[in-house]
Amino acid sequence: MSNSINNEFEGYKPKSIKILKKFGAKTWSKIRIKTEKISSEGIILPRNQFAPDEFVEIKLKNGYNIGIQLDSTTEIEVLSQEPKMEVKFDPSEIKKNKKLPNIALLGTGGTISSRLDYVTGAVIPAFEPSELFTAVPELADVCNLETDVVFKIFSENMKPKYWLELAKNIAKKVNAGIDGIMIAHGTDTITYSSAALSFLLSDLKVPVVLVGSQRSSDRPSSDAAMNLLNAATIAGNANLAEVVITMLGSSAHDYGFIHRGTRVRKMHSSTRHAFRSIGSSPLGMVREGNIKFFTQDYKKRPKKDVETIAAKNIEEKVGLIYGYPGLSSELIDFYVDKGYKGLVLAGTGLGHFPLDTFDSLKRAVDEGLPVVMTVQTIWGYTGMDVYEPGRKMQSIGVIPGQNMIPEVAFAKLCWILGNYDDPKEIKKLITTNIAGEITAREPMNGYQIFQGVEDQIKPL
């Protein structure tokens, strides 16, 4: 296909192009289109390379994009030819404001830097982090922004070795004098990454704020812009030196919470206020550029300069196994046979696993694997002294993980096993609160403490 055809029909394939050419339409044509099933008006948008043939994607007047299947009944009227919409960003054009903090935005991928293909339903990478600066010009009033694309992946493809690379990148920028770090990350595994970075970074001296969006940046209902502004506010101005996540805090979508990186979980697959602090209240909130903390129990920026250190290694061969009725001991044996170095169990109730797995658990411990028990009930502690099976597992060598969230215990064990060898020290570290992952107490009703901050969530 010639370059001229490519330019006129960006991303479209032969069958679609044939129909569009028949009516003199091309990308960026404003059209009125009718098929047997639909009648609509909008601007023809480019398609992505993986999109199916015989569809046209148009942007409606209300801002939404829709995909329309082209067929023999299709009629298209070209109303006008609109200029090509391009987002360009030249960092040299943005002058630094000496009064504003200098923030580094590290891109890893995810919905916050993606757009939706409305025909296939797939979210596809679209924006560089620098383009997000153009898409959210208000950022220029909050910070001086430098951007760096570390990864271009969807968050389900995140790996422990990427956490280590990200930690080293963060430490380098922090020690070079940056005032704060933002990490654009997909929400599916953002809590794994926030937990891992909480352990992989020591002597942190600025906020590291992970941020995502539940809805892609091209949708009118996207939460990307507000989340980015909130993250920049926290990273640049909060007296904080921890790894945190910020996402929208309520259905009103008028503020964001600041969640500790080791005590947060995504609690809904699609709603924009999907994240909740587990077993504790959020550290604070941000609304319209103002930050309010609910507690003083967090690490502040150090008064004296320190060197932020990233861990040297990480262990990738750690397994996370959820207990369920009928769980076979073969699953435990599989991890041992494959040379895994540690296991995290998400037990039922107070930390229970089927009796049939006990021999295999003993084998794992005897072969040197730390085995950590957590609970899958979201809130609450392991209680392995209450019932005889729990006491038996402890006698085997299974380590109670107190109230660590399973995915947090997983990230913590990856860090420990990558950097420590002595079994006694490993066990001590597992049961020691390092980064707020183990709380002294939590209410019987986990939502109670969350609801307890409602009185503080008023206009600041």
C-alpha cells in the first residue's frame, strides 16, 4: 500500500478502504453514515494495526468514539474534511518555573497512558508520558515535569525483575535531587508494585506516588487527568517519604485518597473509586491541590540529606497459592520440584489449608522454602493458634504472616529472598513490620475505620 493511501486511511484495511473510497471519505472526514443497523454522525478516526477490517471508527459530537461495521447497505455523506488531530510535545518549549517542585513521571504503561479501541473493546497503548503533560496542561501549574518511559506494558505483564529495575531508576533520580516521583501504572497490578517498591527502596527521602486510571484518557469519563494532578500535588508538595498510591476516593470523584503502598487493594474491577486501604484508614486525601493527612503515622521527608538505596537483587521464583476445597498437594509439590525458593499461602478463615497438603508443605519447609501463611478474607489476622490444624502447620514450619495482604507478602518475600540467605534472618524479616505492611490492630469491621474518616472528608 502506498504512503499516500496510508496517510489517507490510517490503520484501515482493504475492505474498509474500498467502501470509504466509494463515498470519498478518509480519516478525519466529518461524515453522516447510515447502515442497516445504525445512523450516526462524526469524524473518522485512525484505527490501530490490530483492528478488524470492515469497521470504521468515528468520534461523536459528545466526545465518545464508536465503531460501526461497514456492509453492503452502508451509505456515507462527507460533510467536511477536518484537520488532522495531532498531539505534539516538545519539552524544550516548557520553561521551568523555579517556584514549582521538579517531578519525574516514570511511565510503565496501563490505562492512564492508553486509549480504548471501541470496536474490539481492547485498550491499546497510545500516549507517551510526555504527551500526558500536553493532555493535562494544568500540570504546568503544579510542577516542572520530566518524563521517562521505563516500560510499555500492560500491568498484567509486570514482573518482579521489572520492580527491581524501576526501584534502581527511582533511586537514581531521587539521589540526583528530584523533589518527587510519579509512576504511571496499570491498576490491575499496581498494588503489587507499590508493595514491592516499599521494600526495595530504603532511606527514601521523597514521595513515590503510583497512579493509574480506571478509564482510558480519550473517554469523557476518564479519571486520568484528576489522578495525575493529585499525584503531582502529592509528589511535589507532601511532607512524605513513602511509596503510596493515589486514586479517586468516592463516587463524587472530587478528591483522591493517599493509600500506603503496603495496605491497599483494588476492590472493584471498573468503578473509578475502586481502591481502599485495608486494615487502616488512608494516610490522607488531596482535593483541588490541597493535601490533608488523617494520621501522623507516616514517614516524613528527612531534614538531613540521605542516600536512597535500591535493593541489589530480587527473587522471582516465589509462588502465591490460594487455598480452596479440593486443593491437591500436587500443586505444592510442583513449586518445590520446579525449584521455587519460597511460597505464600492465602488460607481460608484464620489461615487454614487442606489437611491433604500438610505432607507437601512439610516437604517444602524441609527443602528450605520459607512458607508464609496469610488470609484471603481481606481484613483480619492469621490465627494459627486457635485450631489444631493451624498449630500443626506451625509445627511443620509454616510462618504466620499476621495481617499482611497476600500480594504484599508475595512482594515482600521476593525482596527478602533476593537479598538475604540466613533462614533465621529470613523468618525474622517476614514477621517484622518493615514498611507498614503489618498493623498493630484493626477493627472487627474493616470498613469501620474507613468510615471513620468520613467526618474529615469535607471541602479543605
